[in-house]
Amino acid sequence: MNTYLTRAVALAGSAALLLVAACSAGSGTSTGGSSAGAEQKLAIGLVAEPASLDFTTTDGAAIPQALLTNVYEGLVKQDESGKIVADLAKSWTVSPDRKTYKFELVDNAKFTNGAAFTAADAVFSINRVKSAWTTSLKAAMDVVQDAKAVSPTQLEVTLSKPSNDWLFRMTTRIGAMFSQTGIDKLATDPVGTGPYKFGSWKRGDSIVLQRNDAYWGTKPFFNQVTLKYFKDPTALNNALLTGTINVIGTVQAPEALSQFSGNAKYQVIEGTTNGEVLLSFNNSRPVFKDTRVRQAIRSAIDHKALLDTCFAGRGKLIGSMVPPTDPWYEDLSQVAPYDATKAKGLLQASGAGGTTLRLRLPTLPYATSCGQVVKSQLEQVGFKVQIDQLEFPAAWLTSVFKNADYDMSIISHVEPRDLGAVFSPKYYTRYDDPTLQQELAAADAGDEATQVTEMKKAARRISEQAAADWLFLLPNLVVADKNITGLPVNAIAESFDLSKLARS
């Protein structure tokens, strides 16, 4: 989806991460270095718990955040800069017509059910996206015409047309490699080749991952990682202050950072994310088919005041669906500057002033606080807004994301490069614009320069047409004990890579 659905983002919905170091031998919190033979434990808390562990049938960013790169691996992955790098594929080549990809695979990877990973599993995984996946992101695999195993370690994939996007999408959840004999219990017992294997899931509380001691690559530092879920951001902060946890992976109450920034016990990391906090419109509703209504909403929102009020001024105003880490980023925050007079005029001209708009919010901290500001600012120019909250993820995913039973909502979309996926008639925004689709198609088919040019055009178009409103881009705010290493400055992939974490 991408929603914060906020690595938390998970930042769909925004998901927050806590990294908790437990003791090396028994109860209590370990604050010292590793000792010979000691069992090292880490606990990671998130704000948004997955509704299922099966991202082939369930949308939401919380699932790949926990499992991708850790339990599941792909042929390729993103590094922290956004570059595509090797994973289960050691190398790859692309034909001159840009339609055939040949991958050389590692020869020593095994799934946690004991089966060897081969090119046949890669073919199975790619074809299964097209035939069995039911989530909204599966369409990215439609461009694949054929996948075949040339040998156990050689894979050949042929596309129906050149696509700049396909290899990048293979770094996301749709590129996850599955065992042909390990898909029976995806929702509760995932099987992958990654550095961690699934341990247990106590619904409403935590997911436990165990180190995969048979992992083909570099073994991770921690023997056990617990993903622990918190609904209250204050409880999250207090857990660090009392020594119960060692890391807050994505701060959900940035106004509380002062508790940590002056304390020598902690490190504070601030970077960026893909988490565009979207005030989404249901464009299938008659009221939103009038561009003037959508533009009136954008002009009515004082984004700087909103950011200061509901996220302590942290984050960045971007004005469209492209973060600064993407090659085609442009600052479009002034396409629709705050102008209450203009908003009132547009609303009056549309004749929609008497319509009550339902703002259906997920129970995520940033959505709750920002929703009140949006309601107040819209009502100041003549809109009528009714707020109701939906439990996240299950109720929000069903009512808003799946059934489009809403007028407006607020969610952080954290999936990378998701402009085309989000603004589609098939997505919950129900946005149907043939011109936009033409620009996206041209970007996908062209050379690198054409891709950048056409993506800039697409980003500007959705901003000028007010396909939604972009409240701000979530920052990556991390607070941790000084001795936790490997924490990411930027959170721009779908996963939180646990394999890089250690204790000094």
C-alpha cells in the first residue's frame, strides 16, 4: 500500500521502531558489550502491528518492514542511498533492448525449511506474484513476459517491453523469494532465506525472530530480535527513559525529543524517509470530481502551521508524491500556497460548501493530531468536516483502503517510488487521469533522462490537479543508547534491516 502502513512509516500507517537490548543471560537489560558465548537479544517496538504476516494477500507496510531483508530476501535490494545492490543474485546483465535480464545467483542459500534456493524458486516466486498475489502492488510484475531457470544458479527474465521500474520493484516485497514447499502458512509461519527466521507471534504484543544460524551470508549480531508493538507514543518514550528499551526507531512524539537530546546516555539520529503524509481524497466521490473543491482544500491548509502544531516542526514540506531522495525530486510546496481567500472563492464557486466531508483517520499518532488541524483549517474557509477514527491496521485497511468508504483520510505512504501506484483508479484514491498515466508510461519506457523528465511532469501534474494534499514528509527520528550501532540515518526501503544492528 505504503501507507504508514510508517515504517512507520507501518512510519501504512507510520510504524515506529524500538530497539530493545535484553540481557545476555537471564532477565534485565544488557548495557555492556558482548561477551564470549553470550546470547545477545534485541527487542524492536513498532506502533502499527501487522494484520497478517502474508504480504502476498494483505496490504500494509508493517509486514515487509518486519520480514523483508530479515526473513525474506530478494534477488536485489536497496542500500541506504537508494542504490540497487546484489542480494540473492550475485550479479546481473541487461540486454541492449532492455527487455532481458540474466541473473547469476548465489549457490549456497537455503530456506529455513531446509530446501536449497535455486533459480526454480525464483521462477516460482515471480510467476506467483502474477497468479496468486491479491494485493495492490502485484501489478508491477505484469510487465514480465517469461521467467526461466537456465541452470540452478542462472535465471533469465524477459519483459514484454523495456521498463525502468521493474528492477527497482524487485527490491520491494514483490521481489521476495519463496520456497516452493514453504507457502502453506504464510500468514503465520513465513519461510525465507534471510539472516533471521520466524519464531513466534503473540498477537497484540510482539513478534519474535530468531537468528538463522544456517544463513548463507554474514551472521547477524543478535541471536533474537523481538518486535514489540506500542500504541501510545508516550509509553514508547517512557520505555527508553526507564531503561526498558534501548532504541526508539521512529519517534512518534517529536516534541519530546528534548528529553533525550541533552542526555549523554543517548544518541539522536535525524534523517529522511519515503513517508509522504497524505491527505487523501476519494476521487470517485462526486464532490471530488470537481477540481475546484480539491484545490480549495489545498489552499485552505497552512502547511507550515500544521507541521509546527502536529509534528513539532519536524519533517519537510514537499507538495507532491516525491521525496528528496528520488532523482526526479522538485520542491513543489508552493504549487498550492496557503490562501484562505482563494480557498473560500473556489469553494463558493463549486457550490459544495454545504457538503459534509468524512475524514476517516487511522489510530496512528500523527494522523490523529494532524487530523484535528486539518478539520479546523478547512472549517475556517467554509467546509464541513466530520472526523471518525478507525482502528489501524485492520479496520482502516478494510473500510478505507479496500472498500474506499471515506471522503478524506490521512496516512503516511512509505513504499518507495509509489506515485504511480497511489494515483490510480484501482487504488483507494480512485484517481483516474489518462494524462498522468501517459506520463508514467513514458517515464518507464524511456532512457534515464526521459524517466527523470517525465516523472517530474507527473509529480507536478498531480500537485496542480490537487489529486490529494501532501501535508509533509515524515522524518526518520531515532533515539538510542550510545552503544547500539548500525541504525539507519535514512529509512527509504520497505524493510528495517536488523542484520546491521549490533551492540558495541
